[in-house]
Amino acid sequence: GAVVSQHPSWVICKSGTSVKIECRSLDFQATTMFWYRQFPKQSLMLMATSNEGSKATYEQGVEKDKFLINHASLTLSTLTVTSAHPEDSSFYICSARRQDNTGELFFGEGSRLTVL
Amino acid sequence: AQSVTQPDIHITVSEGASLELRCNYSYGATPYLFWYVQSPGQGLQLLLKYFSGDTLVQGIKGFEAEFKRSQSSFNLRKPSVHWSDAAEYFCAVGAGGNTGKLIFGQGTTLQVKP
């Protein structure tokens, strides 16, 4: 089946630094990718929709300057958490929508961010 | 507004017993419905989905789900649970149709007793 890979799987950073998380569709092209945030033992909350070649669409309440999303190619979207703080610690999961008539959706393995 | 409710936060069943996880949705049009499973620290794996047609949907790992429009439900079932089924289960509805944008329920943690 199709594979979506996230990197890094986990990252620890100091407060105030920025962290970039990559989401790659390894064997298909994805014009649309989605970024979710999951707190421990909670559900996934959609943060933004990442569209290749255009600006991301953010959900209400998500700070676009805090969570920078770039979708520079059909196989890569990046989420940068800028000036990270401990409250940004979370599990970030991406999904990629296959660019064909199936529109199938595949999820990455997630990236755990811990901000000290 | 679109929403998904999973009434059971935690369920424990014995291995070999049957399982039903409940999911209720709120959506104005015909919903696109999904069930995903998440193992600890992992991403999500699609178990099954409903877009249209037969309201009883077969998925992977022996799971099935039935779409009942009158009850706004999409409950997940398995006739005989295996210890490896212990995980977190999420029901989701496609926001805005089949756009790939999903709204998730709160999740149900399944524990399997030997």
C-alpha cells in the first residue's frame, strides 16, 4: 500500500527554538496534505490543509505564524513550529491525499515533539 | 456543524468475545465515514470506510461497520476479538465530503483480556 513517512519520528528541543517536521508521500503524488495535532489520550485535531503550490488553509484557532506550513512539491509538506514552547509539545500527524480519482488518504506515523 | 461522537471512552472485552464500538455523527448531507485504528505511538491505519452503496462495510482484520442513516450511526463490529486488537479506535467523518479533511471522534480505547 501507499506509504506516508514523517521525519523526525520524535524530537526534543529547547523552548524558543524552531522545529521542522516533514511529511512525505513515498510512492504517490499528493496535491493535498493535512496536519493534525494529538494530545495524549485525546483525539486528532485538524490544524491545517496543505496545498501544493499555494498557501495552507488553517483551522480556526490555529496560529499560522506559529505553525508554518510549506507544500513545495507533490510529495513533501513541512510543518515548522516556530519559537516552540512547552505547550506545543504534542504528537503531530500528517495525512496525504492521493492525486488521482481515488483520492485515497494515507496517514504518516506521527512525530512526537517535546519542548523543554 | 459536523461532529463525531464516540460514547465509549474505554472498553474491555475478553479475547474471543464479540466487539461493538459505537460512533454517532452529525452531518447535513450523505457522510463519508471512516474507522481508523491507532497503536500506541503510531500513526493511523484505515480499517474501513463508507462512501455510498451497501450500508454494511467490510474492512481489514475481520472488522465490519454498518451505516444507519436513521440513527446517524456507524458502529464498528468484530465477531471475535484477538489480543492484538487492543488499540485506540477512531471514527471520523469527512468534512465537506470526500475532500480528505476529517473530523475525528474522541476515540475508544480497547483493552482485551486474556
